[in-house]
Amino acid sequence: MIKLNQIKINSANPRLIKDDRFKKLVQSVKEFPKMMELRPIVIDEDGTILGGNMRYRALKEMGYKEIPDNWVKKASELTDEEKRRFIIEDNVGFGEWDMDMLANEWDAEELEEWGVELNITETEKLSESTYKSVYYEPEQKPHVRLIDCIDFDKYNKKIEVIEQSNIDKEKKEVLKWFAYRFLKIDFENVANYYYYNASDEEKEIIERLRLVLIDNGENGFIEDELLRITKTIVDDE
């Protein structure tokens, strides 16, 4: 074990971290301590930090007095110029995020919790967006069940966390209601179920829930105000 008071904060490190992001870093280290093994604090031969000032401060904030040896790596072979370069390059992000992959593979909530900042303006988002027709042509999937139209994966993970907690039963039930927002609707399966398997009554309910886009007059998806207003205008003329 290495005592934290044997490690020296580097006052020459230009990297700063705001209060809200520092809190997220503290939470990250608390929830995922293995990160410290994979990305240890780098020190020179005198124990001065070359990389990991913020992680060091997070550990102190959490009350650590000593840490495992593999949470620290000594880089005593660097020249003074290499040390100066390392301090800067350790904090430089050379790449950029693949926005499509982030959107498809991770939750925005998770990314925010992990400290990812996506500084993209709404204009840039629009310029990079691709658009498809709102109408989906059902595929040959005649055996889709209604339950297949819901993805439970993330919801079930949240429920598992709630169930494993020590809070009382009433609060657990309330939190389970909150967890419903993690249910995901598979709209393609909805369309296939609607087209091949749904009864007339089910179709009517699915339409009323706005789960499918259909355009068949006042009884379809765009009934209500839009067509009624149009009809009113035409009648007035």
C-alpha cells in the first residue's frame, strides 16, 4: 500500500475541473475503483504527480489515507522536458466521439453520469442528421407477439438494483414506477404485429396510442384536430 501523503500534488498542472464534474469523478471512482488499476496516478521519482491530479484529489475527498500499489505508476525515467510534455498530453483528447455509436450503444444518462460532455450545437446535430420516411413497410413476420414489442433489458437492470437495495417496500414500489421510463418500444415489431397479428380491436387501440403511423382519414393517426380544422376551414369557404 502507498500512503497518499507520500504523493505530491503537482501545482504546475494546468488542468482544472469544475465542482459538478469533480463530484461525478468522485462518484465514478467510488463506483468503479478498478478504473484506478487501469488508469493509475503517474508520479515522478520524487512522488510528484505527472498525471492524475484530479483522481488524487477525488481519493482524498473520499477519505483515503493509503491506496494499493497498482493504483500508482512511477515514471522515473522521463527527462524534465518529457515530464512537461506528459503533463499536457495526458490531458489532451486527440479523437472525437462517434455520435451515432454513442446514441445507439449508450444511454445519454449514463454518459452524463460518467462525465462525457458532448459539446454539439443543435445546428450541428441537424446538419449531420439523416432522415427516413416516417412510414415503415411491415416485413414478413407473422408470428410477432405483442410482448415482443417491448425491450425489457435496461428496465430489468434498474429493477434489479431497486430489489437489491435496503430501502423499505413502499419506496421500492414507487421507484419501480420511475423505472418504467427505461422500457423501450420496438416500433418495427409493433408495426409487424399490427399488420399481421392484431385483431381489429387491438388495431384500434394501437392507433389510439399513436404506436403506428397510418393515414386513412379521420379514423387514423392524423385524425383529431388537423383534419377537423381543415374540414372546418373548407366548410367555411
